[in-house]
Amino acid sequence: MMASHEAQLTGKNEAQVWADDTANVGYGPKGLVAPKYMGTVADQRDMSVLGRVQVLRRNFRFVSILGFGCTLIATWEVILTLLASGLTDGGTAGLVWGFIIVSAGFSLVFASIAEMASMAPTSGGQYHWVSEFAPRGCQRFLSYITGWLCAMGWQCAIVSIAFLVGTIIQGLIVLNHASYEFQTWHGTLLVIAITTFSILFNTFLAKNLPMVEALILILHVVGLFAIIIPLWVLSPRNNPKAVFTEFYNGGGWNSDGTATLVGLSTTITAMIGYDCSVHMSEEIKDASETLPKAMMAAVGVNGVLGFVMIITICFTLGDVNNILNSPTGYPFIQIFYNVTGNYAAANTMTAILIVTLTASTITEVATASRQIWSFARDRGLPFSSFFAYVTPGWNIPLNSVLLSLAVTVLLSLINIGSEEALLAIISLTITSLMSAYILSIGCVLLKRLRGEALPPRRWSLGCLGMAINIAALVFLVPIFVFAFFPLHKKVTNQNMNWSAVMYGGVITFASIYYWLRGRHQFIAPVALVKREG
């Protein structure tokens, strides 16, 4: 049976829809890849079933896509950089127990996503799954909104990581030169420089990206030990009872429990986004099996490394107020210097984070550009034919990669006028991705509840599928709500979390654009799917 909702709307048969689609986005013989990059027989069958043409190279294997996921999420690095939020709301006990809960919850979420990735290994990811699994009456609209959420979420993610790297560099300058004063435009220039480097890597060195990801994975693991060993050897220990049982309510909330829930933003940011590998699925060899295995392995590896870092930092951080008031702006830099008492050592330990987070920015660009390219391929964006074009010979969506640079530059300029506005855009990453998770998992759960058949998959949750989907949603919904909370109960223009306004703006814009133009040109992926039975 063919899903042909778009064909019904346009009066064309499905073959005509696909022919028009490929013509409009510039696909042609020159865009196709060499036979050695076409993948396995299973890959070619999946592409045929999904109604797609292979235009990107399948040069990622298990280890390289594992490195891709681990280095993009950068769990232990993000825990260090966002340490202030977790310590302010929750304290050490909130960090430890919050990380355990968040890791367990996201394991269920990404298990659900991994199964869907095996059903339909496409760069579109969530918006494709929503299109295929949602009730027919709302397939196109929900798929369209999900596509916008994912596209905006991953574009904001580039700014997030580049902004962290830039301000860490500024913090390191403060540590070594006390006379230096933070200037927002300095941070903006650093964001642009880091993103430009990442763009160059994703164009001229795109063929080498899988090898680099494997190498960065080694640095990601070795770098952890290069940091925790000096901390354990040189630092005095905190009281275990205090670490595991004392919560802190620095935000002035009604209870320690509420404060801890608000402070989960640190651990959530450190464990969200493993669907990044999904958006590279059309560049993975034997994707329907390799992708879900690598995704779950990345969750496990980073979960262990992140827990080791949280335990280490909670036992060795010293006086909380001292590090929270660090002139560097980053408590972890102050911890490194307090423990080692040596500028060179603190600089070296911080440099490890700068390198690994820069590598994360490179990976973010790859993910964001593939999401943009895939959505444009289905005419979900303005100027879709331009952004869906795959450069002949390069076999990369160059225009989408350059769009990521332009968007990042524009968003980083906001920092000059208002750091609060930029932070709101950064937090939009979390809320956008979580809502896309909720929509896609909710759609596949609905099919299970209705007893409808799901597509065949090589990586399955089996009889536990429904239970895991339900548990994933039970975890996601409340943390999605708390992601909009500010860190402090007493709200000012400076500490307000404006992400709710940004999120509402994205939904409103996408909805209006859909009714004005999107519904006339967007091709819901389900219209191209050709499954039997």
C-alpha cells in the first residue's frame, strides 16, 4: 500500500510528485554518489522504500558515528561549563541524583528514537516519523511544525556551543590577566570565528569527518582522565554525606524539590540531542542497524563519563560560594586553579574543554545542515530548492552548511545588545528538541495503542516497546515544562528565561507560514513512502 496524501492533494500520482520534487531541488545524475558510497543492499532498499535518492556519501561506520554522538553531546564537558546553574538550584545532591534520573529518562527516550530510526533511517528524523505515524488528518501540519522545531533547535545548538567556547576563552583570559574586562562583542567575534572554522571543516574536509570523529572520541575519553586525576590527587575531599544529601536552594524557590527540578537544566543539556546521529543516517553504512546501536552506545558511554565527572567535581569543588563568584564567569576554571595552584595547569585543563567543545561545534554544523537540507528537500523552507541542492562532486549540502554560518552570525550579534536574549535563544535548543521528541514518540505510541502495524525494523524494543514509549513521555513532559522556568523565583529582566517567548514565536511563525505557503508546497514525507501491506 502506498501512502499518497500529497498525490491526492495535487491530483498527481506519487511518481509525478517525486519527479517534480527531485527536479525542483536540483537533483540530477551529477549529484549521485559513487557506487562504493551507496551503502549496503539494506540501505538501498530503505532509500527506495522511503522514496529517496542517494546523494550523500555513506562513509560513516559504527565507531565514527559513535564518536559523532559522543563528541557532539560532550556530556562531561557541558556539565562543567553549566555547573553554576546546577549548583544554584539543587546543589551537589541535586546534581548527582538529577543526573541519574535524567540519564535513565533519556535512555528511554533515545531507545524509542533508535527504534524509529531503524524503521525509517532518514535525515529528516522526527518530522518524517511524525508524518508517517501521526493520524492522517494532521500528518502534514504536525510534520511541518516538527520540521521547523528541529531546524531551529539545531541551528540554535550551534550558537550554544560556540558561545560556550568563546566565553570560556574569555574566562581563561580573565584568569591570566585580571585587568581584562568581559566585552560582549569580544564573545560575538569568538563565536563567529569558531563557527567559521567549523564551517570550513564541514566543507573542505568533509570527506575526513568520519576519521576525525573517531580521533576526537579518543580525546573525549582521555581528556576526562586528564582532568579528574589532578582533581582527585590534589584536592581535599568534600563530606560524602554533604555531597549526596545536601540540596541547595539558591534561587529562592518554595522548596528544595522545586529548585532541583529547575536546576535539572544542567544535566538535561548534558544528555539531550543524541538524535544528532539520525540526521546523518543517509551517510551511515547499514544505517537501519548501525545507527540505533551507535546511538544507544553513545548514550551509555557519555552517561558513564558524565557520572564520573559529576562525582569528581562534587567531591573536589571546595567552597561553593567562592567558585560561583569566580571573576572568570565559569566555576570550573576557578576549581582548576584552586586545586592546582598553577596557571599553566589550569590553562591546560581548560584548553582540553576548548578543543573538545570546538569539535562539538563542528559536529553541530554537520547535524544542523543535514536537518535543514532534508527539510528543504521536502519544500518545508523558503527558497527550498536552493538549500536542498547537493553540490556535485562534493556530495554535501553546501548551501545548507553556509546557511548555518549565516544564521549563527546573525544570532551571535544579539549578544552585543542583550546577553539575556541570546541566552533565551540558546535555551530554545532544549525546548525545541524535547517537543519534537514528544511529538514523534507520541505518534508511534498512538499507533501501538490502536493496534496498528509498525514498519519492520532491525533494531526493536520488542514487547517492551509500548511501556518504554509511555515511560519516555512521562519523563519528557514535566521536564519540558520546567525547561521554561528561570533560575531564580524573583524574576527580573536580567534573570528571566525568555525561551517561552522565543518558542511561542517559532510555533506562531511556522503556523502562519504553513497556512500562507507551506500547505501549498510542503511534501509530507509519508507521500513518498512505499511500504508493502
